[in-house]
Amino acid sequence: MQFDPAFRQQVQSDILPLLGQFEEAVALLATHRKTLVVWHPPDEVHQRINHYIDILWAVYVNKLDLMCRSLIYTANTQNFLLYGVIGRAIIEYVAVLRYYVQEEMQPLIQASDGWENAPLATLYEILELLDKHLRGTRFNWQEFFSSYVNQNLLHYKQQPRQTQVNILTCLETWIREEPAIGKLYGLFCDLVHPNLGSTLMVTRIYDQKIVVGGSSGTSFGIEIFNYTFADLFSVLKTAVPLLLNLRSLKF
């Protein structure tokens, strides 16, 4: 999937090389998402950890693939209101991934005498974090599955609800290390909420005035895209070493 030539003509020249790199990243994600992983965790702890890592890898690859392809679609169709939603989601996905891998799991592993020699108690702590990472939620999915999902279509084994980590907790630890993330996230939040940011995303610049409706002029969203795309792409690239770090924990 690629950015249209018409859209490329509207962005700043320094953004153009990044568009090509982004398209290459989307093509790479598309190759990884072809792998089918069946959710069926084994009982043995080492195999169970491996299975959770495989599932989380597949989940992130598929989420980021859909987000990135949707971002290209929003640019090509000038739907910059949706660009704000996608951008905020990408930041939150990467923030959660970073929190679990860097803030929670790595300290446990570093405290052990090598991952291969980690005591059983540490393995179960890691397994609990993997489960929370994968299934954490506030919504009552048990009720949803038991009441609304056709049991002949999906055989779902009920499991205790796993609490989620607060997204603000994930972001705060990241912002302490990289303050610019806070500014970027704050902007994308305003592009999503019913505030000035989201209002600007449906306006156009025509005859040096801001207008709403019609098709004359240039979308204000182009200005937001030019201002944010490089930083958003940098956030996306942050996910790569984190996912590789996660995958390296397989036995």
C-alpha cells in the first residue's frame, strides 16, 4: 500500500523520504502478519511463556499493520480526523509495549543469573506479566462471550479477568525518559477529543481564511501531518527493538 502521488505533492519535501520508508515498513509488516498463531497455551511453564510471546508478537504485528495501512488510507482520502485517532493509538500501543518489556520484565530478568537460569518464581512472574499484557481489560468480556458469542462458532474457556495497566502509567514512565513524547501525545489527544484540535482537522485553508465544508482550498490536516509525521514514525520504529527484545525471551 502506498501514498498517492496527489498526496505526495502536498507534503513538505523533507517528509517525502519518510513516506517511502513508511511504505517499506508496511510491506514488512504485511509479510509477518501472514503467520497463523492458534491461541492454545500449554501447561508447562517454559512452553507457556513461548506461546504467550508468539501470540503477543502476532497481536502487535497485526495491530500495527492495520494502523499503518489505515494511516496511508486517511492521507490518500484527506480524512485527517481519522489520522489523529490512528496516531494516538500508535503512541498508546507502543507505550504499553515499552512499559511491559522495559519497565516490568527487563528488571526481573536482570535480577536473575541469566534468563536460562531464572528461578521458577521469576518465570511465573514473567508469565503473569505476559498474561496481563495480553488479556488486561476493564470490560466484562466473560459476560460478552457467554451471552453474545455463538458457542457453536467459538469454544471459549472462561478465565478470570486480568486487570489492565493504566495507559497514563505507561506514558508517564516513557515521558520521564523522553519528554517530547508527552508533547506529541498531548497534541494527538486534542486531535481526537471534541476540542479545537479535532475541529481544525475538518477545516480547510482558503483565500487565507479558515473555512468548513466545501472542497475549495487545502485541508488544515496537511499542516498537522507535516508537523507530526516524522515524530509519529519515530514512535512506530521504537516498537521494533522492543518486539525483538520480547521475542528473545523464548526458550
